[in-house]
Amino acid sequence: MMIAASRLLAPGHVASERTADHKDLLSGLRILVVEDEVLIAVELKAAFVEAGAEVCYARTLARGLAALDGQAFDAAILDVTLSATSTCLPIARALTQLGVPILVHSGDLDRKGELVSEIGAAVLAKPATAAQVLRRLLTVLDA
């Protein structure tokens, strides 16, 4: 999906700056956020909703996979490690088969590098503000 470059946020824009600049950046898009850290998920969901997206949030591997059942998404934000024993890899594989663009947003890049490579998606290391994630997602959608 192509997003006009004019829809990108200015580089200095931070998550706490809530302005009309966010409005409609993701208008009409459905975004899946799979993130085990609730505070990060809440911040991302708020930013994406403010930008006009419909957001589906899943905290676990099971819920992330269940979200894919019968729902179509325009993009997904995936944390790599979802618990001590599960990763986002099964969700990433399913999304890839469906042709859904993925942004991996994780603090485990140094420990999970091989897994991240296997996913083959765009990557943004934690910590990152919601505005940074939004900007990176827009570049993924514009690719």
C-alpha cells in the first residue's frame, strides 16, 4: 500500500505532541498490534487511533493468532518476545502469507537477531516513541 510522503510526520515530532498533524495519517487502515507490554500497547493504540486507524490489540501469541481469524489487516506491529516461551514468529508467518506488511518493534534485537532475520520485516528497536513507530510504519506502508 502506497502512502503519500506528505502524510509522514516531521522528524522532530514526539509522542506527547498531540496535534492535527496526526489526524488521518492512517485513515481507513486496520492495524494489528501484538505487544506483551501493556503500557507500550496502550500508547501505540492511542497514537494509531488518533491517526485514524482501527486498531486490534493482542497481548499473547494465542490472541494474536486468533485476531487473524476472519479479520483483514493493512499492517501489523509485532513485538518479538511475547512471553518467556513464545515469540511472534507464527503470527509473522501467517501475516506474510496474507501479504500484510509487518514492523517488528522489539527490545530483543540483540538476543533474537536470527529470529528477526527469519521474519524478514522492517525493524524498529525499543525504546521508541509512538510517533517514531508511526513514522516507521508509514515508511513500511509506503514501500
